[in-house]
Amino acid sequence: MTSYLSKQSVFRERLLNGEELIGMFVKTPNHMMVEVMGNTELDFLVLDQEHSPFDLFALDTCLLAGRSADMPMMVRIQQNTGTGMLYPLDCGATGVIVPHVATPEKAKEIASGGRYRKGNRGFAGTQRAGGYGTREMHEYIDQSDTENVIIAQIEDVEGVKNIEEIVKEPEIDCLFLGRMDLTVGYGAKTQHDDVIRETVEHVCKVARNAGKKLAAYSAPSEKDYLREQGVTVFAVGSEHNLIQKGIIGLLSDF
């Protein structure tokens, strides 16, 4: 019998192999939205706990909805700590995006918080990811350490200054370019200003040299530039963008 490899189970492998992956943020804390978006050809969804009103119950039900659609589910967590990573992973998230990773110490903390054998992630086998106590402990630990994705968001001036040290953390799989916060941090007017482009290109060069994968929020007009910098994981908007564009288009056509 041929074993079935789910989209969730191979997502980290695809990311580390440098496949181009396209996903979207989810801003609405409702499982129906995840079900609708999950029944598409997107490669992943990101529940935006950092900037949207996801409480723990909504996070749980949305992750369940994503799991039912076999959609790889990332969570951009609100608290950028090892503890903040724990609940989403226990609920079955494919991985986490950790905001404001600006120091080597923070990089080490989140890398450790996302791994069992090479870190200090607290163990519980009685939640969804552990099969509610039905899975063998060693099997669950091995699968989690193999499949869970850890992404560090680089969005602070301090993070740019420390980027050569941050990329040395082996358990961080990918860096997410936080260009909007970098724009604020550097006092620029837009993310297209020279100082931001130069900063992004520097971070990308350091990441590429260290073998780290790169992710970014991208408009279609930016994709070629970001590809040139080595970005392979693209977040192309959210359901809010789709709803607004859909309404504008409908009114235009009516």
C-alpha cells in the first residue's frame, strides 16, 4: 500500500528545497473563511494572530478547518516567545512566523521553542497535534521536529544589524522580510525607498550565503524583484484584499 503524504507533511521539505510557494494571510478569525480559502490551490495560509483578533478558541477552530482541507497552516504569533509558539503548534499548526526577531538571543529562543530534541519545546501528547494521546511519543516527536516550520521575521533596525548572527541559528528555516516595519524603523516614506531596498538586499544576501530561505509579502508587481533577491515563499495578500477588490470590480462592472 502506498502511504499518503499530505500537503502539510511535506510543506517544510518543499520550503527547504527552494520550491516557490504562494500563500495568503487570514485576518478574519472564523473557520469558514479558512475552509473557503483552504479549498484552493494555494500552498499555505497564515493566521495573523499578531495583527488580527484571533483569540485561542478562534485560533484552534481555524487550525482545525485548515487541517480538514489539508492546507498547510502557519501562524504569525502575537507573543514572540517560545511560550507563544507552543499553543499554535500543539493545535496542529504547520509552523510559526515569529515577529521582531532582532537579536541572536531571540533567534536561539524561538529555535529552541519550536523543537523537541534540539530544543526545549514543552511536551504534551494529549492535544490535536499529538492525536489526543493516541500516538506513540517518539513518533510524534520525530514528526514534529521534521515537519514544523520556524520562520523569523526580520523587521527591526537592530535585527538588520544582527543579521549575520541570527542566520547562524540552524533550526530557523526561513527569514520573513518585514519591509513595512523596516520602513518605519528607518524613517523612510515607503518600502520602495532606496534605504529599504538596500537593507532588504543586504539581508537577502546574508541569508542566501547562510543557506536560509526567504519569504516576503508581495504584490504581483514586486515578484520579479523579490525572486532576484532569493525569495521563494510569497504571501500575496489576505482575504480583506480579495473582498475589497471584488466589491470594487463588481461595482465597476454593474
